[in-house]
Amino acid sequence: MRIGYDNTFTRGNLGGSGTYARELRRALSALCDIEVADLEGSGRGPLRSISWLLRGAQRAARRAGACLLHEPAPVPPLAVNVPLVLTIHDASVFEYPDDFPRDWREFQIRVLPLLARRARVIVTGSEHAKSEIVSGFGVHADKVMVTPYGVTMPKTAPSRENPGGAPVLVFVGAPLRRKNLDVVLRALATPIGRRARARAAIVGANAIDYPRYQVMAKELDVADRLDWFGRVPPKEMTRIFDSASALIYPSFHEGFGFPPLEAMARGLPVIASRESCLPEVLGDGAAFVDPRDEVAVAGALERIAEDRDFHQQLVERGRQRASQFTWDRCARLTLEVYRRVCDT
């Protein structure tokens, strides 16, 4: 079986969607009975993308002799002469439109539903995401297949002790509305947070780009307990994880959630929202809280920092849960999707 794999819109993407595309491609290459032809538009700028979507992807798939084209980013071509497998990670644009730039928001709301209905199969990472894709994009449930994503486990389990000193909460990602940094700042301002002098390490964003949170932090008198790291390379991310007390993931909406699984794989306790897909993905490996309750967040952090038995239980359950999500499994489930498409 020969399939076309489009790298046009994922190459260089350092976020979760880029990780998915690269790791799935790597895992597919290790499987038998499949040959993957890498396809990518040439040139630069908007004209490159438009040309690729109008005619380039179709021509490339034909030249590659592929029985299908897989688009691992939710940017499918307008026309294609082979069956299309399309990855859509979530439908958050319908609930949180203001979290997206205007052009991307308009594309997802007005154009992507039409193109998604043309796909032979849509793949996504969780059952929760599937239900929202069916509702938001107006596709039949039988067309959406769940292929849970993977996480890379450390070759040797990191030797981590609950760090001494002030507890540190790691928050990963741009603080968009659905990501809910608000509750983290309020948790630092609770009596529990103030007594512990708890800090927050915000990774993946710079303070200057989010003035609302600078104002909020000053009003809550916690600005001196925030560390903004911006985008960091993987080695620095590992160092931050290994020196923290817990990762906080209080999102209102997610399609899968890579950061908490990555933290759990490294033995870092996770405090997570009990909403969206997170209970489905994280299972018993995280401490779940109401994402609107700052006292619950602060209380969970305090318990992790002070209750060694609870801390160790989260570490062990987290590692066990993370180990269940492998890229090999994701690739094998995706291969079953390819077979289904090419055999019909």
C-alpha cells in the first residue's frame, strides 16, 4: 500500500499538531506493508499555499501513485483525485472563536466543514473530540475514527523528588481563553497559595504578548511569582518539568492534551481540569479539579507538595497511564484506517 502524506502545513510546527504529524510519520515508517510518499508544496508565502490547495496536492498525489492522501493538518486541498484521510484535532473554534486569528477562524467555520464532508475518513485523538467534530463540522459519526496519539517515554525514569522551597506550577501553552490561565493566577492569590509562596512557570508565551494577564497579576499581587519562559527547546522543557512540583492543565476545552501526558511520562504530578477530553485521556493518572475553582487548584498543589504518599501515587499512576499512549499504537490504528479506505 502506497499512501501520500502531506507535510506542507506541519513542517516546522512546534505545537501539538506538528508533534502529531512528525511522530506519526516516523512510526508509520517502521510498519510493514505500507510505503509513505512525503508530499510538500514548493515555494514560499501565501501563493505557495493557495497553489498547493488548488492543484498542487492533487498533482503530487497522482504522481506518487498513492491510493489515498493523508492530511495530518486540518487544511485539506480543495480538490483531490484520490480518497482523502483528514486529521482534525478538535472543534474548539465553534466554542472559542476569539482564540483564533480572524482568517483561520473564518476558514474553520465556513470552509473546513464543507471540505471535511468530502473526506473519506476523519481521524482524531479522543472520543470527546470525535463527538464535537460530528456536531461542529456536520459529518456522520461513522466517518470519524479515533486513533489516540502517543507520548515518548523517557528511556530511563527520571529520578525526581518533590522539590524543596516554594512549590512551582508549570503552565504550558499560550494563555488563550480556553486554556484558562486565570484560575492559576487566582490560585496563587488564595491564602493557601500565599502561605506557600507558590510560583507559576508559564512556558510557551511571553508576558509582553498578554498584557491582560500582566494587569491581572498586578491586581492580585502575584506578579513577582510568575516566570514567563516563552518558547523553549525540548531540553529546557525537560529541565523545567524536572524542577517543578506539578503541571497545571486547567483547560476548558482540549482535543487531546499532549503536555499533561508528557509531564506524567517524566514523573511530574498533574493537576487537570475535569472538563473536555482530559478525564478520558488522563484516566486515573491526574488530580482533577473544577477549572473555575482556584481554591481547589491551590489545595491540590498543597496536597502534592506536602503529602508524600499522594505525590508518589500520582507519579506512579501518571507514568503507567502515559505508557499506554504510544506512537506505534497510533500508527497501527491509522494503518487500519488506510486499509479501510484503500480496500473500498
